Amino acid sequence: MTGAVLTTHLARQHPEHTVVLASGGVNSTVLAYWLAARRSRLTLVSFGHGQLHRIALNRASVLAQALDCRHRVMDVTALLDPGAQSFRSQLEPVSSLPTQGAVPGGTPVPHEVMLDVAVSVAVAVRADAVASGVRVAHPSPTHPQGPLDKDDAWAGLRLLTPFAGLPAAAVVRLGTALGVPFADTWSCARAEPPHCGLCAPCVERRRAFHATGIVDLTTYQDTRPREAG
Ligand SMILES: [Zn+2]
């Protein structure tokens, strides 16, 4: 089923130059490999917003080198709500983060903010599409899947979310078929290796590999079975 879904996307959506939201994680990395396999030229866009995600930025940079494409890191700190707890936690010194147990997951950057910035980059580099590896069916109420239609100047710029609605395991299977080096991806909310194994992104990562039966070579600090579902 996954293959059929992606084949449909391939037939309908084959951009020549795609701006890809690159978090350094599994979904966006598999997406970049998938698009590269379809010979789309890529520009990766990542978001700087505090110390916690420096390792994720590094992994996105590694991805750009692997796929020989440009990588732009956008500082979106000024666009965020400084009063939000998720934002404040991102700005805490790395040394103050807990070394044991779970840490909060997620990102303080709303997906629609990332998309808006990516659209700006796409206009600047004259790309014809923006791609996100988001797996929720509707990544943003203001940017439903389909052509962007906010302004005439953006006409023709497409938003691609080929993994929307797919389970995480399906993305892992696709990535395996594409030869994605999962060891180079980073999912954890922590700032330093190894993956904690307990935060929400780590649990999702573990569950995805567990569901596929594909060997997960990721090193986790905590691998309690009850968390791996
Ligand atoms: Zn973690």
C-alpha cells in the first residue's frame, strides 16, 4: 500500500527543485533521499532556535553533504513566542539539561512557521516545490496539502507532504529500501548522544523500527521494553 501511495505521488508530483524541511530526523531524511532518487534538485532548510537542536542541525548538514545539495540554516528565534515553556526550555544551557530519564520532545517552531520560511527560501532559490516529511494528515490549518495559494507571487509553488497519513514504520521501510543511513539521523530531544530512548521522538523511533523488524542500530541510553511498545 505504501508503494502505491508513493507511486501516486510520484506520478502527480515530480518537482525539479525542491526545498526540503530538514530536521536531521528520520522522516525528513528519508524524504530527501526519496526526492533525490527522483532526481529532484534539493535545497535543505533547517531552523536554528537554541542549543538543543545543534546536533540535529549537524545531522542535517551531514545529509546535505551526502546528497551533495545546499543547506540553509535559518535563525527563527525572533519569530518564536519567548513566553512559551517549550521555547524557554530550548534556550537553557546544555549543561542544565537532565542527564537521566526522559526530556521533553518536540520543537518550539510551529510547522506553519517552518513552512512559511521554507516558502521564502523556495522563492529566493526559484524552487518549484516545498516538501515536508510531516506524517499528520493535515500539517497545518493554514497550509493544507496541495498548491500554496496565499499570494499570486507564489503561484505554482507546490507543497509536498508525501508521508502524510503514513505510519512511521512505513517511512522506515522506505528509507531502508533507499539505503538511508539511519545512523546519521537524530531524533532525540536531548542535545548530545546517545539517544535517550525515552522522549517522545525516541519512543516513536524505537516503535517504528520495532514494527518493521528492521534492526535498529541506534544507541539508546534507556531501552526499557515497555517504552518501545
Ligand atoms: Zn530521546
